[in-house]
Amino acid sequence: MTPPAPPEPKIAIRGLSFFYGTVQALRNVSIDVPASAVTALIGPSGCGKTTLLRCVNRMNDLIEGGRREGQILVDGADVYDRSLPPEQLRKDVGMVFQRPNPFPTSIYKNVAYGPQIHGVKKGRDLDALVEDCLRKTVLWEEVKDSLHASAMNLSGGQQQRLCIARALAVGPKVLLMDEPCSALDPIATARIEDLMYDLKQTLTVVLVTHNMQQAQRASDHTAFMMGGRVLEFGATRQIFLHPEQKQTDDYISGRFG
């Protein structure tokens, strides 16, 4: 009996290198990121985690002197295909940054902005979408009576969940999260981690984190990076309990990093 073929990866990265001018930040990275899961990127500062993340939705296109080699496929489609507008790519591949960056406008307008740009104009439809995204991020009960107040009045944890709701509002297939809890307290961090668990039921999450405990708690798969390379990639439990590479073991056990 022929074994079933492995599922197609949500994100396939093939021979990816990236240069900031003459400085090479990524070196021939090739990994398959599974669908409907949380994949963590870990490694010491400067190892290329954020650069790799930003390549997936072409945020590095905005950097003067940046240069890429290799290929990234999302659902089999080349994200660097010239016929694919970056705006469409970033609708499908959303991103949440290290520090919350809500727009300096109301809570409602933060979530409604993306759908309005992409054609959702009807008030009732927009209201329902805003509520749905705020419910998904467990923010609705906290803000439902102040939707038209400034988002800048929210706490840091609430602002970060609002930014996630804003990203979800355009219906992404993938959500990239660049150390989303680094500026948050433990309670807010736990809420974001619970949210990641819920989100992976319907989309794919890629998480950059320096927090080894967070990687263990929140991710299904882990890639250990060092010197612009992925040295080891596999199930999170395997990586943390039985790493194959000495550098991986040294990093996760706190011997360096």
C-alpha cells in the first residue's frame, strides 16, 4: 500500500538569501512551513529571524539596497511574481510587529480601515466584521462601549490585540508575528499565546520569539537559526527535548544567545 503523500506546505522557502548592501543576512534558507500550525523562528540576535519573516510578505522590498535570491511560495504561488501586487500579498500574508502600532484614530476605524480599502463599504457589513475580529482577539467585551474612542487610550496588550484584529479583518491566509509579546506583561502575553492557538485553527502563524518558554508553549514547529542559516527545523517537542545539533542544544539550554 502506497503511503499518503505529505501535505503541501503553506509556505515553501527555497534557497533564500538576502543582502543588506554587502552584508548577507540570510544564507540559502530552505524550509517548508506547515499549514494550520504555529511555527516559531528562534535564535540569537542578528541570526536572520526577522529578515526571513519580512521576506515572506516582501516588507524588505522597502529597504534601500536590499537584495534577494531564491524563492518563496505561499500556496504554491511565488510571492515575488511581478504580476502579484504587494498590496494583495500583504492582504493574504498579514504582519504584527514587535511593538503595537495602532493607527491614531478610533478602535473601530483601526479594524475597518483594511476592509474599506478592499471594498467593504456597507455599514452593517462593516459593523459585523469589526465585531467578529474584535471577538476573535478577545477584545470585544473590553471595548464594545468605546469603539469610537481613540485606540491610543488602550493598554499595550489591548493595542497589540487590536493590531491583530486589524490584520485579521482583511482575511489573511498567513499571519507573521515578530516578537509580538516582547513589550507586554505576563497576563497580556498569555492572552496573545491563547489567541495564537485559536488562530491556527483557520490560518498559519509564523512567530519570531526570543522567549524559549513561549516557543515551547505556543508553537507546533520550531526553526533554530544562526548566522543567517536554519540549522535545525522540526516539531517543537523534538527540537527542545532531543535537538540534533549541538548549537541548538547550547542555545535552548541558555549556554549562549
